Amino acid sequence: MPKTIRTNWTGLIVFEIGNEREVFVIYEEFAMGLKMDQWLESYKEATKDDHSFLFINFQQPRSMRMWKNFEQVLFHRDDDVEVDPKEERNTYEKKRKRVDKEKRLKKA
């Protein structure tokens, strides 16, 4: 999708995505100042039930943008700390690799 279209959206609906890379791409485009683990927690909560989805409403204040379906606000944010999504993704992937390695070592 061209960036000119993506930057003019007023809302985004995201259903469960089986490809983790695509989830990371969406996070990088629409992090909204959240750390990756915060964003992923909201995404997983919103998409855990059958037919449920994450709704991001760009017309709302930052603290009211993430919703489970159209019914429940998922994250409130009072501070306005800027987060670099790419740096957050790198940190998250390093942490995940370390945890995966620890799990493999425990099995051996």
C-alpha cells in the first residue's frame, strides 16, 4: 500500500495475522509511541477471540486509539514519550532469541 494512502487513513482494523514479520511492519508504521511489548500485548488481547480485531482510530487522542473491536479501549497513555519503533523491534527480537535459546538449553 503506498505511503500516501496509509498516511491519510482515519482508522485501521487488524485481524490476527499468522506472519510475525507483518505484525512487526504494522507496529513500525503505527507504534503510536508505545514500546513493542505494550503494542503486542494490546494486539494479542484484541485478536485472541474468534472474529475479534484490533481497531486503531487515528481521530482519537493517543490514549484512546487502540480498541478491541469497537467496544473496549485497550491502552491509555498520559505521557507523550516518543519511542523509536525500529529500535524497539530490534530489542524485542534480541530478547525473544535469548528466551528461545534458554528454552532449547533446558530441553537438552
